[in-house]
Amino acid sequence: MKILATLTPAAGRTPADFGPHIVAEEKAVWSAYKAGIIRELYFQPEPLTVTLVFEAEDYAAVQTTLATFPMIAAGLLDTCLVTLGPWTMFEALFDGAHR
């Protein structure tokens, strides 16, 4: 299943808090990407948001992977997970009730 994760700075965190973790964080993300767990990744500077698209069996697998990320382990980032499902609204194209 595809799961979208957004990572945002935890309340009260400053850019200086992140500095010591940058290299270790990138190594963890790279490892998950190479393993095929992360399929897509995006960065938005304002408001600071990292978006990761995971291919995993369930939320637990994604949470296990995220727990290995140093910035998350240090409490620097908040996470939000959303399951991405198929677009079933196309069914309206073939449903006689909507014509």
C-alpha cells in the first residue's frame, strides 16, 4: 500500500536544532529509498515540510522505518500519515444514476 508521510518541525524547534542530525538523517532516508520503502520524496522550504511516499504493507511498517530517522527519534519532527487509495470516483462515469 502507498502511504504518504508529511514531516514538519515540532513546536519550538529552531533550525539550529536540526544541524547536528542532517548527515545521519540523509543516510537513513537514502537507505530507505535504496530499499524501495520510500518511492518519492519532496521538500518544501515554506512552510517547512518534507513529504515522503512509502510503499509498505501497513502503517506499522512505515512507523518502524520513520523511528529509525534521527530527527524523528530526537523529537524534532512531527509526522502525519495518510493511506493513498485508488480513485474510485471514476465509477460515477459508468453508474446510470449519475447521468
